[in-house]
Amino acid sequence: MRVDRLLSIILIIAKKRLVTGKDLAEHFEVSLRTIYRDIDKICEAGIPIASYGGKGGGYYIMENYSLDNLFFDKEEVQALMTVMNSINILFGRNQQFNDIVMKFEHLNKEDLKHDKLSINLSHFSMEEELKEYLSLMNKAIEKNRLLIFDYVNRKMEYLERTVEPIRITYSHGEWYLTGFCRIRNNLRNFKLVRIRNIKLGEGFNKKEIDNETIDRILTEGYENRSIKVVMKFTNKIGLQLSEYFPKKSITQDEENNYVVEELYPYEEGLLKYILSFGKECEVIEPDYLRGELKNYLLDILKKYQD
DNA sequence: GGCCCAATAGCGGCTAGGAC
DNA sequence: GTCCTAGCCGCTATTGGGCC
């Protein structure tokens, strides 16, 4: 606790230029005597804090002393502030967040007026819901509370899930909740856009699982229900393929068509995803997926026959 | 592992003094 | 009068070592 206070004192003095011991004592809810001792320790650590006595006096950091190099360079601060502000839009501010932002703001006052990087982590279809959901999930993770919600499955049915939340992830343009599903009795990722009617449940005893183990279990689960899909694309769309697939998955055949090999979870959404490429894409393997795609297209065709 | 004890850290209160 | 400086004292919580 004391180390935190010492660091905060340095940053407050640096930000406000001149601050009295009384103000610091009130801010940290300690005695004036404690603040004087803290200032002493800070000076011992090599940070030159000086003081003016009398009315209008207070503590200040001596001129020509920069704190910047103790922490991050300008580019690092700029990038972190951009991320922090993006997170702020979704999660809202609290005291902890304000303290972090204050520290960053001090480190790079001028450059922060001109963002070189802009990140929008919201989702167009659920701007307001996303804020509400993320805030609730964040609270559940902090307080070790269960989350109860309806989750849509591949058959487009909503089933109630009770989940011990672990973390929130933004990956490949989507937000996910990772948690231990009490229905499936295993770790699961839940796509936020598929969650409805979320609410906080009772408290639970948090399982001690590190991030590496979580990632391994989730990856194994993903691979177990994945199939290898080979797709052929006309060269009309070829140059855009790198927007959708890793470059190492893309090759060219003798007729200048592009061939993509990828692993995908076998579910309803896969057919829709493939069809989003229109007539420029043809599934080569597996055969049963070709058959399912054909039947799906015939069903659509029936709707448009007079 | 649990208990005891001494050392240490951190803190608040008080006081006297100096600078402005 | 306001604010910083610094020594002293006592209290409490934490830490580390020794012992059973």
C-alpha cells in the first residue's frame, strides 16, 4: 500500500506542479506526518522533490527532471491510452481506471491531444447492449458471481446457461465470454452477440486455472469439433482472400484459381459463411459438406420458384 | 502446523523551529 | 498566519526465527 502511495504522490506532484502536504494528507487519508515521511522516502529514492515554505507554498518536482523514462516512451503511452479510452467507452470509469489514466496523462500530455491510433471495439448491432453486458460480466468476474443467460445454439434455439465467468476476450472482431459452463461441465467460449437476458447469479468458489491451461482446453475442444475444408476461389476474388484467411492457407492451382485449406467448427454458421463468398467459391472437400451446401441452396431456390 | 516472542515497519500525535 | 522540517514517543500490524 505504501509503495502505491509513494508512486501516486510523485505523479500528483508532477501533474499539479505545486501541492501542499495537507492536500496530500487529505487525498490519501493519512496524517501530515506520514506525508512528510513519504516525501523523505521519495527523495531518498532519487526523485528531486523540493518545497516552498509559507503561504502559497508546497511541494514540487525540480525543473528539468523528467519521469517519462521511468515508465514508457511516448509511442507506448499513446498506444496504451488509446486502448484505455476504448475500454472506457465499453466498461465505464472507476477510481482504479482514473488513477491509471492520470498516470498516463502525466507521462505524455501534449502528444495525447493528437491520436495517431484509433480503436473502436464496439459491435454495430449491439452498441448499447454490449456496454451493459460487458459491464455486468466485468462485475461478475471481479466479485466471483455466476452469470445466467440464454445462449443461442446452432439450431437457433435459446438454452439457459449457468456460467462461472473467467475472462472477456476480443478476438477476430468479436467479443467472447470465457467461463466454466455448469451445463456442459467444461470450459466454453460464448460469443456475446448470441447471449440474451443475462443476469448475475449467486457467488461461487473460483477455480484456480491459469490462462495457458484455459487456452489449451479451449483449443482442444475447438479442434475436436473442427473439420478440414478445402475451397476453390476464382481469381476474381483472389486478391481479397488474404482479408479472410491466413496467407499460409492460400495456394494457386494450374488454372490460376486460388485454393484455401482451413479448419472450421462443423456447425450451421459454416454454410452461411461459405455462401457469403457467392459464386466465386466452390467447396472441394469434404464431399458431405458439398452435399449439404447443395441441399441448402436448393431449399433457398424453392422459396423463389413461382 | 501452531504458538510465542522480538524486531521491524508504518503510522499518528505532539512539539519546536525555520522560511515566506 | 501558513506551510515545511524534523525529532520524539507510543501504538498496532506484520514478519521472521525458535521451539514444541
